Amino acid sequence: MGRRRKGKTTGKQKQQCVKTSMKDLPIDVSLDILQRLPVTSFSSAKLVCKDFYRLASHPELILHYHHPHKNPYGIIIRILSSYINEPFYTNQLYLVDSRRCLTQIIQPRMKKKYNPGPMLSCNGLLCLLFYKHKHPRLDCYRACLFNPLTGEHDFLTDPGLPRVRESSLNGTMVSSNQFFGFGFDVRTEEYKLVRIVKLSYEGGRTYLQAEVFTLGRSGCQISEIYTPFVCPDQSSDVVVGGAIHWLCEDENSTWFDPKSRIILSFDLFEEKFHQMATPDCEISEFCKISVLGGCLAITGDFGVYQGRHEVQIWLLKEYGVKESWTKEFVIGERFGRLYPLFLSNSGNIVMSDESKAVCCYDPKKVCCEGYAKLHQSIVAICHVPSLVSPFL
């Protein structure tokens, strides 16, 4: 073979050798391209190169995907350990997206002496609560803001969740219960974590204490707030009408009366507690509140009603108006205790049962079909993915 002659590169050849990349495009064009991607693709896009990483972290994109109506609903599933006091890292987290794909979530690292507590979701962020037994009467909690899509997390710095002040006027404390609420105030654009503590003393006396942790640009601001009317049954991230909601026992009811249930709400802007009534109906037990189609929803378990098991879902069509409670869905199948998660665009209700499955109820076909089933007990919550950073 003959030797190749070296010569000067022509202008045409130079033109053919020119390479282009995303950084050569105007920034508004690049952002317009990326805004057409599903939000779940950004964790992969950031790994392409430094230019993609910077673009995918642009504040305009974060703001664009910060609104829940622009992103499809997803589900966070926690696999519960079958062993008592097993370290938290054996309790795996998974994200089920709108395509029903199951992806494992890498959790923030935590010391082994801490166990997983409540898991709350709001506006793209998870609030993970970890606890350790400080002494038999009181647990010590740590809170972590976590974006499962980007992997970013931020533990609330000291003083974190402040110590509960035990009142010497009430005598010796026997036990305590702590419940949390997590929400986003759209008026101030701040996330808020609410803690309600119930202290029980000898002689049957109780004392309620409440704090709010405002998570914003100036860090974590902690303040005591007016004591709520009643203590919730569990932690909650149910936010409707600018307020967090909990399902509670009526303070005037007896422990064996399952019909005496009220809804406790906390206005995120005014930082005040209010009391709301449940629907007037003959029901065995109200067991869950949630958000369906933008409305506050409450699920009632009728047990055996007119010869069959029945679950009813009521919606508060006009927020704050008791008379607007409407029985919207009736499920007559025995499928364990059903906990509604969200209402899909097709009108189906995605729900979890109390054991090992997430199902989808079709009101038109009046049937439940499988959505995701695992071989261990689970806790499932609704989560809307976004790019918002926990470093507020």
C-alpha cells in the first residue's frame, strides 16, 4: 500500500469535523428540550456528562417540575422487616412509577441504633423519621428530608426535634406517643413539619404538646404552637386546602366506639389547629383519610353490611362544608383493609391493602386488579416525583 500524502486540510473538511453538543445550543432551547422528558429520566440524564448534569440541575427545570399536576403519581413502598428491632437498612424502599416499574431507592445512611419511623411525602420530598429508644417512656427522633429521584438528602441539624418538656405539675410520666404531619405551604413556599406529643401520667392524666418546624431558606425555625384538641392515630401527609389532616378519636368518645371519629386539621399558613366533622352515616369504622382527585377523602369499613363486606369512600366536594360529604365509591369485595393512595387519570383508584399488595380498583368494572405484589408486608404511600432539592 502506498504511503498517504500529508497535506493541508481544506475548508470543507474542517466544516465536516466540527462537533456540536448541548452546550452549543441557546440555554432556552436546551431547557425546552429537557422539559419534554419525564421527570424520572433526569437521574439518568445527569450521568451523561458535566454539561447534562448542570442543565438537569437548572433552577428553571426544578421549578417546572415542582408542580404536582405536571408529574404522574408514583408510589413509595417500604418493605417491612419480619424481625423485631432489625436495623433500618433491612427495610428497603422502592419507587413504583406510572409505568408500574419497580426501582429500589438508595436510602440515606443512618446509625444502626436508629430504626425507621413514619415516612411522609409532600411536593416531591420525603420526610423520613428515624427513632431510637431514649428510655422506656420516650423515643428520640431524627428527621431527614430526602429526594428519592435525585438521591439528595439533608438531616435536620441540631437541635433537630427538641426534647419534650415533662411537666412536673402532672406527676410521673408513664408513656408517650408522638405523631407527625408534613406539608408544603404554597403561600409562603415553605415545607413544614408538625409534631404532636401526647404525654400520659399516673392517674390517667394526659398532656398534649405541639411544635412546628418551618424549613426554609433561613434554615429550620422551631416554634411551639397552640395545643391541638385531640391526639391523632398516626402521622399524616394528607394536605388539602392548605392544611394537614389527621384522623382522630373524638375526645368525648369511649375507646370501644369506632364511629366517634373526627378530623384534626392544621392550617399551614395560620399555624392553627381546627376540628372537622366526618360524614353522617351508619358505618362500622372510619379507618383512613387521603386525597383523591384534589378532594379530602375518608374510607369507611362496614365489615359485614347487608350480607356482604363493604368499603365506602366519601369525598368532601367543597372543602370546609360538612354537607358536601358525598359517598363516591363503594367496594364490595373482600380484599383486606383498603387504603386509597390516589385517583388515576383513567378514574381508577390505586390502593394498598394491609398486607402485601397494591391494587387498582376500576369503578366501571367494579373489580380490583393487581398493581404490585410482594412477598413481604409493606407500607405504601403516594409520591409525586420532582427535582426539588432538600437543601432548602
